Amino acid sequence: MPTAMVDRLVLILGAFTGTRARLSLAELAEATGLPRSSTHRILQQLVAASWLERAGADYRLGLGIFEIGSLVGHRNRILAAARPFMQELSRPQWVVHLAILDGTDVVYLDKVGGGFAGRLPSRVGGRLPAHATGVGKVMLAHSDGDVVDACVARGLRRRTTATIGDPLDLRRELDRVRAMGIALDAGEAVPGVECVAAPVFDDGVVTAAISICAPAGRADPSSARTQLLTAATAISRRLAQRDATERSGERLASMGA
């Protein structure tokens, strides 16, 4: 999308505030300084995308925007619950990742580590193919079959010689991950780097994964797994406690309404 169009979208969506939740075409053109014809065309596109909706002759924010906002809030909630435990796990030669699954990719929400972190291609907000990473495999193992099918259909591109490239091998690996409760990455994403990953549960569903990565042979596998599983369980428990607190607050609010 051209930068000029992005700027115009930002102007139009930014015109909606708490005190100006409904705006007409004329009001939006005046608030943004855009030509009326251009404003009308962009508004039609935003309505089609459910980012805005018509309210008589006016416009207001649509469900699409609220869905995006809820996703951001959900990710921030997971990040807030996980960060203290990630910092506890961090070592000079360990890099700790927190990631979620988005389609057939993992998206990294956080990365904590020392100098070794600079050797890894992962970055906050960055993506890697799920089948090639420990965090990705542990989330695929707990996903619906159609998610794994989509991974296979996209093609299991190899990042290294160790990356799983055969669909049958991937499905067998995911079976092993479910049985063990953790996923291992032996140089599948980055040569010479080993990772162990564990699932993070939210309301009984795996919504994220946490991993420890280190140079091959530089971490005690047994110790890393034990500490990682302890951290993953603690994060899941914290999310459950926050869910319970929020539900309790909602019930109290409804009783007072």
C-alpha cells in the first residue's frame, strides 16, 4: 500500500476519539484536511474491511478494529505474565523467547538474553516458519489438524540441513512433542544452536510458547528442560489467575449495574 494511502488511513481513523465516536463525511474531510472525494472513497474501503461501519449518515469504528485491538490486548497480557519468568531464566549463554502462532509462522513477542542473542535471527515482532523452530513445533503439536495441513501445503522449506522437510516426518515429530510435553530444536532454525520449547496455556488452550536457546553443547539439557517447564507452568498459572480476577470483576460490575 502506498505510503500516502497509509497516511490517509491514519488520519481518518485518528479522527475518531472518545468524544467524536460518530462522524459524518463532511466532518471527516474537515478534520483530516483531505478532499471530500478522496475521503469518501477511503471510507467505502474501510467499511468494506469492517474497520468502519455506517451509522445512518455517519461513520463509526467497526468490529474489525475492535478485533485487532482485542488481539493486541491479548498479546500484551501474555507478555506481562511471562516477562518476569523470562528474566529469571536468562543466562549469559541462554536466550529466552516468547512466541505465538500466526498462521504457519511464529511471531516473537519477546526475546531476553545476553550477547548470544545477537547471533540469532529472531527479533521482537519478527517471524520464522513454525515447522523450523522449537516454539513453532510445540504450538503446532497442540493446534488443530488444519493448521498443520496449512504448514505442509505451504511447503516445509529448509532453513538448515537439520530442518524437517518431509510432511510425514513433521507429523511424527509433532506426535513426539505431544508425548514429551516439550519440543526440541537441534540446529533446525540456526546452525549450531539448540533450543527447547514448552507450551503456555491460557484457559486450557495453548496460546503461546516459551523457549531456551543456547550454543550447541553449552546448556545442560536436563536442567534447561526442568527450568523451562517450571517457568511455562508458572506463566500459565498466572494467566489463569488473571482470568479469574477479571471474571470476578465483571460479575461484581454486573451486580452493581
